[in-house]
Amino acid sequence: MTTTINIPAVIDPVDRPEGDPAGSESLATSLLSGAVRLTEFSEEALLLAESKWYWAGKAAEAYGDHAKNFAQRHQPMGETLKRVARGVDVFADQLRTLQSDHTTISSDITSYHRERPDLITDVNLAGEVAEAEIAALQERARALTNRRAGITTDITDLQRRVTENEQFLVQLFTGADTAAEASSPTGGISALALGAIGRKPSAADGPKAMNAWWNSLTEAERDALIAAYPDQLGSADGLPASARDAANRLRLDADLAELEMKERDGTLLPEEKQRLANARATRTALEHADGYVVPGTDDRPGGQLWLYDPDAFGGDGRGAIAVGDLDTADDVSVQVPGIRTEMDDVPGGVDEATRLYESARYNGDGSSVATMFWLGYDTPAGDLLEWGEVPSEDRAADGGARLAAAVDGLRASRAHDPAHMTAIGHSYGSTTTSYAATDHGLAVDDIALIGSPGTGPADHASDFSVGADHVYDGRNSRDFVAFLGDEGWVRKDQFFDTGLGMDPSSEDFGAHRFEAESPERGWGPNFGDHSRYYDRNSESLYNLGRIVDGHGDDTNSASQSYDPWWRDPVDPEWDRDPTSGEAGRSKTGLTP
């Protein structure tokens, strides 16, 4: 009896995608430089046209009209050139990815060609062998055939993407190679992008509709859209974090190139100075996230620029940066900061996110993690009790709606792969988080409040969308801000208004309180302890890591504060000695 074993054919080598990503990026920089020059000329022409104090008469009017016409003609050319520059950047990023994928495919082909002759040799030597050995050879042949099919599919996909990327670049240039096209409001926008943006749902349709639209697009359409409309995609709730990151990085790079060039030229407008400061702070924070290496490992989780809006709130700005991959992580956290936090503070917020990432990984169950610092609302500008000022809850209420919408966007972007999600509100951010959970159905699994001055509209943990069993509170017994919340048999706001709602550490509120004392705590109530909740190897950070990892039931519990009718409120943690660097309690770093 003759048994046939089919050996799959060889695989021809695949050509490496041609081009130099670095050279393309250099071209994009040059194009952007030219766009900035056009913008500067246009702005200067408008200023000259509007300057009436030093010149009058018909000649002045004629010159003013000429300068205005000049500006109106050249301003759209500058915008077109910016779009072309962004498109070249997108082409370069895609080319770099394609070349990396080619390297992987080539390695797979090499491995395949090592196994194929081994199988041929074993088949030729088989001769009269047992049925079990024949079955094993047949199984090897089937597995090798399947591998060949997979590699062939990868090659076909690579070649298609290479063609699409090259066509995208051709369309980009041909769409702005005449004066009329360069002066058009849609100059430098490909037909692919124009067609796809026309089908884009509005924000009012909700993040699920936005996600469905994005999923309906081809990869070429997505690349074209990111190049043409990064301002629309970078803040579109429902889009994958990777898409928002790509769009926001384009915007950030363009802002930095343009504004820093204008700063060098001395043409930076007064209203652009804050935008430049916000862009620089974002760049620093993103460098922190991208460059972070988990201590004791070679793991570099990378950063994602999920939100970049440097002009929001009168120049205070909005921004959100994640450590890890928001699209794939098993456990995702959103850190909501408090009073006086602006875009200048984003680098420090990202550093806190790296420590939280580290804690969740070190003390976790092996699941993947992403931690995001979210400055997506307008925080109050003053200090608690500074010159008698007490922030109102208005911004917390508005911020709560924004936080809930942001989380809905994250959920919609991962509808088929939901993550375990935790919201962590610090200081005034805890009040903001409380509004989101009480008034807007905040769609997280767990909520942690730290250093809270009050829970806003919530009188009890059961008022939160997650239910009382999933509400956690960390309070350093010396944290002055945490003294401001109401608790006990007499509400403080019945006599004087200092807090922003119930104290979540109190037994009346009913949250799970966890240990959060600091070895550096002061002798009495102070503001320094208000900023120690994310300290490495601290009790607070250890417990936050457990909650983020989905094990809030395994935190180190602390006794709740209470308010006897005969005296001031009592915090049982006041006399307990804090721990630091203690495994299972406060050790959060991967280093010894």
C-alpha cells in the first residue's frame, strides 16, 4: 500500500517595501516649514492691512485691499501645505510599519524553508514504517501547508498595503499640484478622505455609531482621514486609542514645529504662547510615557496620546495620556486629577500613571494593564481655603459628565473585548468622579477615591453606578483636604460650608476604606500628605494597584472614620504606624 504525503511548495522571497521613512519625515518637516512661512506672511499682511494709524488716504486703502487679498489667497495655501505635510508623515509611519512587517514575513519564510527540507528528508527515509509514523508525517505536512497558507496571506496583505500607501502619497500630491487646488479649502485632501468623512456620524449619534463607522472603513481610508482631519479624529469618542493617538501625535508635532518656528522668528502671537506651553508640556509627558521601562524588566509598554486639546477652557487645555495599550489591556484605569491641575502638570500626572502601572503589574495576576492620566475637564484654579476661597461643585458636575462620556467612548471602542476598568478620583477629582458615578452612570467596574474633600451629590456609596461593594476610599489621616468632607451626626455644612459633600472614608458613607498612610506624614493635618497617594512603595499605591488589577476585595482594609455625638470625628488610622516597602502591604516597585 502506497501512502502519499503532500509536501507544500517553496515560497518565493518578497520584495522589501521601497523608501526611507526618515527621509519622508524630513520632507514632511520641510513642507511644514514652508506652510508656516506662508502662514506668517498671511498674518503679517493682515496686520499691515489693518494698521491705519501711520498712513491714510486712497493709496493706503489700495494697499490695505491688496494686502488683505494677498493674505486671503495665501492663507489656504498654507493650510493645504500643512495637510500635505501631515500626509507625508502618515505615509512615513505606514512605510516604517510595512518594512517591519516585511522583516517578520521574511523571517517566517526562512523558518518555513528550514522545516520543509527536514520533512522531505524524513519522508524519503521512512520506507516501510508503522501507521503511527505515517500519521505523524502527514500531520507535519498538513501543519506546514497551513503555515505556507498563512505566510502567503500575509504576503498578499503586505503587497496590498504597500500599493495603497503609495497610491495615497500620489493622490496627496496630485490633489495639490495646481494653484487652484492649493488654494482650495480641500487642497491636499484625498478623494478617499473626502468620501469617508462625509459618512462620519456626528458626536450626538454617540460613540457606538462612531466606532461602527470606523470599523466600516478600509485601512487606506483610515490613513487618509488621519492625515486630513486629525483635529476631528483625535477627540472622537468611540475610535480606537491607536487611531486617536496617531491623529493627536500629528497635531502635536505640527503645533510644535509651527509655534517653535514662529517663536524663533519673533512672530509668535500672544494668544499662541499658552498653546506652545501646553504643546511642550504634552511632548514632555509623552516622552515620559514612551520612554518608561518597567523596573527590573525590558518591558516598554509605550504611551498613547488619547486627548490633545491645547486651546480648551480659555487656554488651560485638555489632555490625556496612557501608559500601555488602551485597545488591548485587560485592566484599564482612568486617573482624574483635582484642583489647579492644568496641562503644565500632565508630565507629573503621567509619572503617577507609570507608578500605578508598575503597582498593578507587580502585585497583579499577570493580566495586561493600561493606566491613563485624564485631564479632560476644567479644574478649579484656586487652592482649597486659599484666601477664604472654596471651590464650588459646578466644575465637578461638568467634569463628571465629560468623564462619563470619555469612559463611554473607551467602552465603545472595545465593545467586543471589554476591559476591567477603574476610575480613580484624587482631591477635587474625587468629587468629579462622584458626579460621573451618581448622575451619569459612569460605566466602570470599580471606583477609588483618594484625598477626597467630598462626594458631591452622593450621600452613600450605594448611590454610585458601580454599587457600594465596588467603591473604595483611601485617606491619609493627616491629609488636610480629606478633613473637609461632611460626616457624622452633624453635617458641617449646616454651620459653615467647607466641604464638597460626604467624607467617603466615614462609616456613614459605606465605602471600603483601604490603608493609605505615608511614612513621611506630618504630625498634624497638612497639605503635603495630600500629594502622597501615588508615592512608590506606599500603602496607597499598593492598594490602588490591587483595585486596578481587579482584586479590590484583596486590599488592606482600614477602619472607617466615625463621629461620636460627644466629640469631633475620630480617624482610627491616626495612631497606626505606616508601612513602606513591605511585601503584600506597601511594596509596589519591581526593584529591590
